[in-house]
Amino acid sequence: TPLRPQRFVRHITASSNEEAAAKTAVDTGGPTIFDKIIAKEIPSDIVYEDDKVLAFRDINPQAPVHILIIPKLRDGLTQLSKAEARHGEILGQLLYASKIVAEKEGIAEGFRVVINNGPDACQSVYHLHLHVIGGRQLKWPPG
Ligand code: TR5
């Protein structure tokens, strides 16, 4: 029998609702839920904010500390793979904000920063975001 393309095999083995949902999410370039969070039309638990970035607690935390850091201006950055040289500054600001957030949360000694890019990485919201995860012993490799 012919081999099935790996992509298909991975799609039918999605092991959680989140994974399955992420498989259906596509990068349309349209507005996302994060626009409403930035506009404060939807409440969020903000832990850090400056003129360029916003950090707030993930609604479905995967660890005692699970914070999302997003650029306030998406500027084409629906996902990391859309990054261009002009995004260098905001990318640096997001990464630097992860350190500030880790310190604020008391996890600077051990934390993880994750960016899920695209369906195969289970990205579900197409507005670039860093996950800052910690507060427990994290496993490696991630799933
Ligand atoms: O799967 P990716 O990497 O795209 O991460 C998206 C993250 O956004 C997930 O960890 C979700 O739990 C999180 N998320 C989704 C919503 C949401 C949120 N975090 C805070 N507040 C949220 N609201 C109000 N609505 C969401 N749909």
C-alpha cells in the first residue's frame, strides 16, 4: 500500500481538543481575539504593558505561570514565519518583555518561551505571541 503523506497522518492523530482546534485555524490575516484584548473590549489579566507590547495570562494555562506576550501592532506578524527584517525591533522587544515578565512572576531562574508557528505547531491565534511558561518543572522535549 502506498505511504500516506505524513501531514495527513499527523492530522488524524491530533490528541487533544486544543490540537484539533488548532488544526482548523488558518492564517487569514483577519482580526483575532487578541485585537479585542488589546482594545480592552474583552477583559484580560494583564501582567505587563508598555507602548509596544502587552502581556496577559493565558485563559487555558498549561503551568502555574502561563503568560502570552503580543505586539500591540500586529503589522503583518500573524505568525513568526511572516517576519521580515523590519520586524527586528519588535521581535527583540517581545523577547525582552519575556524576561521582564519572568522576573515579575518570580520564575526568572527557570522558564520557557514558546512560539507556535502554523498548524503543525498547533498555532490557534494568528497574531504573533510568545508563551512564557513556568512555575513547575518543565519536561523536555515538549510534545
Ligand atoms: O495555540 P497558540 O500558540 O496560537 O496560543 C494561543 C493561546 O491563546 C492559547 O494558549 C489559548 O489558551 C490562548 N487564548 C485564547 C483565548 C484567550 C487566550 N488567552 C487569554 N484570553 C483569551 N480569550 C479572552 N479568548 C480566547 N479565545
